[in-house]
Amino acid sequence: MAYSNEKKCVIKITALVALLQGLTWLSLCIVTLVTIQSPPEYLTKSEYSTYTAYLSFIIYQQFLTDDQDHRDKIIGHKSFVGILWMYIVLSAFWIGASIDQYSAIKRNKKRQINLSIILGVIILITSIIDIICTSLLARDFSYCVVEGEDQSNLTEELVICKLSVGIVMTLVARGFVLLLLNTVMSLVLIIFGVKELHAPSLMTYSQSIPRVPAQNKNTSDKRAMNSSTESFFDDQFNASYPNSNAYRYNSPPALEKIRDSNNYY
């Protein structure tokens, strides 16, 4: 069994989108872990010349160091590092499954149906994790409350908390648009695969071809006149299949399994 040309086109696009996302998030997580271990000099100083450096500094202070007080936050430094490792593993699965899916579609392999279900499940699981992490970060975003007497200092700390948590939450949610797209893609892949697995075969072959039984003749004259005709049709009905089709119709099940497995991988 194989997909139609329209479904193949949709699955190819889905596999390419999944591959690009997997590579992007894998690279982003690895760079973040390297930054935690060996931070650049401008992240360790409170002086910054550009707005980008300022955003990098506040994200580093809020999530990439263990110096801040994270008692009021669900996603602290240790939790954030654990999320990074989780996304590294998931992104690796995304990359491997999407490459194998595209290759199977390109070479018209039978495993393309099973792979579409596997890739759909991986994307769906990742989308659920994205939603959970986004919800936890949204809770931290709403609890960005600081206490003190200096109002100007409080305002700055509140802005830093809101900005850092908001940026990380948007990244985890994949810009929200990709999160919605991934959910739809995963459901499409799973539905395509399940429907194709349960689709009936186009042709079923039987061991013998049915033929119309010969009618009884009442008179000997009619029997004599039609004996030659009946004999001719009997020979045609009882004739064996040609050698080119004998393997197709009468091949043993073991040989059929071997033939199918050769096209699976």
C-alpha cells in the first residue's frame, strides 16, 4: 500500500517543516546549554550598549544562572535546564523521523504509512509538552510581582521579569503559530496513516476462477450438438494460468512476505 500523489505531497511538506523545526530547536537548545557553561563576557556585566544585549542579559539572569531567587517561579534555573535536555531529545526524534519519512515517500517504500503515524505521534507529544510548558510560564508571567519601597527600582524589576518570561514563553510556544500548525500536522499524519492501514485492498485473488455450471440437456440430440462447444469452454475454464501470472496468483504466503519486506526498507 502507498499514498496517493496528493497525500504524498502533503506528507513531504510536513516532513520538511518538521525537519526545519527539529534542526532549529536542537541548535537553539545546544547553544543555550553552552552559554550556561561558558557565558560570554557581556552577559555577566550589567552594562549593555544595545537592546539585544539587554534582552540577552535579562534572560541570562532570570533563567540561565542560579543566582536569582526562584522561589515564586515554577520554571527556575534547574527546571529550565531539564526542559532544554528534553527538547534536545525530542528534536533528535523529529529530525530522524522526518528524514526517514521523506526518504520513504521519495522511494515509494511501504513503511511510509507506519512512519507517518510515528512522526505524527512524535509531533503530537511535543505539542502537548509545548502547551504544558507554555502554561507554566504563563503562570510565572502573571506572578511577576516584586516588593519593596523604591518604586523606580520595582518598576525596572517588574519589566525585567515580564520581558524575560514573556520571551521564553513565546519561544517555548514556537511563536504560537507553529504550535497550532504542529497540532494540525500531527493529526493529519495520524489520520492519513490509520485510514491507509484500514483501507481495503483494490484486488483480491482467489485460488480458482468461478465458472457457470453446465446446464442439463433434455434431449440426446442437443447434447450431441453442444458436446464439442461444452468441451471447448471446459478446456478454457480448466486451463492453468500462464507462467507470468502463476507466481502472482498462486505464490506461497512465505514468498509474498519476503517480496513485501524487500519493499518495506
